[in-house]
Amino acid sequence: MLPKAMIAVAVAVVGSSALAQSPAREQGSAATRLQGAKVDKDTLGFNMESVGKLIETSSAARQIEASRVPEALDKREKARELYKNAQTALAAGDLASASQLLADVRATFFEAVHLAAPSEITAKKLENDYKARLDSVNALLSAYKRIANEKGVAATGLGETVAPVEKGIKEAEKLAQAGKYKEGRSELDRVYIVVKAGVSGLRSGDTLVRSLNFASKEEEFHYEIDRNNTHQMLIEVLLSEKRADSMVQRFVAKAKDLRAQAEGAAKGKDYATGVKLLEESTAELVRAIRGAGIYIPG
């Protein structure tokens, strides 16, 4: 059984739904994540007001207006439309939708800010984004190696996961040295998903699940959703690289069907069945990923 320190690393790196966040900074149990996802009406109302000021009267809003960059202005208008939808959802009492829409407003608005930024600022941001992602990949890769060694993964299996990731890191560093930070970041994003799926695959049956001490089957269901999403993202990368044959496609199709069944079971509050179906779905995705030439445990 994994020591508690290793379990904490596994939960942190697998459970994140935001790829851009550094795994080293992700903390807390699955229960804490689930609790953090609850939406408070008063807090949401305060956030709604703050975001309104952000897109209308902030210095960033003025920067967009002054830039006169058409793409930036269009993005800001899109943010305004999303903001109106968020207000409507809040007024209707749909807090979950309002919260998600507010997140979309922020993301869209900051895309507008990025488009309006002077070229030297944009270039610096690309460099900083690249360095942040490199730190994330290195931290996650170190976590993978530690957990794999703790669980006794064979050197061959470990190498099959680590080698392509380290190769991708070297390629990204070459691009960065040539000043191609955007391209380097894209390469790092790809290998990040590979190693994240690898960490997820180290879960191996019931041992780690028991160690996580889920408060309920509903909480375990959300954990399995995170794992399934991670593998789906890796599949999307492989499909974009045209590395999937008909066999891989069959695995993916079966995984999607099982995922749909799991979500149906969860809607009926049958989380135990949902967890089982999600595990089966993720297992199909692991087969698809291996069939496409990327080894991950699982």
C-alpha cells in the first residue's frame, strides 16, 4: 500500500481539472476538492459584481479599448455576452451554471487582454507560460517516478512511459532556445497529458481507492470522472496526431458508451454502478492509448 505522502501526490496530480495548474501546488483530499466545488450564492453574487467591473471599468478593459485591435474588441464583446448569461443564470437560481459562465467570462476577457497587449508583453508572457508548464511537467514526472518505484513498477514499463516524456521535454527546450516558446509550450502540454495519464494509471485496482478513504460513492464517482477525463484528453492528442487505427477507435467508442452509462447511473443516484462503469470506461481508454503507441500503466 502506498504511504500517505505518495497517496497525497497521486490524488493531487490526478484530480485536477485544470491542466495549467502546477501539480506541486495541488493539495488536499478528494473530499476537499468536492467540497470546494460547492457554490455559495453570496460569494457568487460578489464575484459577479467584481467580474462586471473587470470587463467594464478596469485598467485591462481600458487597455483593450485603447488598443483598437479588432480581435481583442470582439473577445471583449463575447465576454460581455457570457456575463449577461451568467447574470440570467444567477437570477434564475442556477448557481452552478452561473459559476461556470463566470469562469468562461474571465477566460474570454483575458484572451482579449492578451490580444490587446503590446508585442513585447505578449512575448514575455509566452516565455513565462512556457517556463511554468516546464516546471509542472518536471514536477509531475518526478511524482510519477517516485510513485512507480514505490509500487514496484518494472523498469521496462517505467521506461516506456518516461522515455517519450523526456524526449518531448528536450524537444520543447530546443524550441524555447530558438525563441519558439509557443511551440515549446504546445509540446510540453502534450507530454504533460501523457505523464498525467501515467500517474492515473498507477492506481491499479482497489489498493489506492481504499487508501483514499472516500467519504461516499458520490465522491469516488467524481474522482473517477477526473481520471476518465485525463485519459480522454490524451486520446484527443493521439487522434490529432493521426496515431489511432480502427482497433483504437473501437476501444474509444466502447469507452464513450460506458461513460454515458456511468453518467446515467449517477443521475439516478446509483453512484456505485457509476464508479464501476467509469473504471471499465477508463480501462478501455488505456487499451486505446497503448494501441496508439503510448505505454501507460493501468
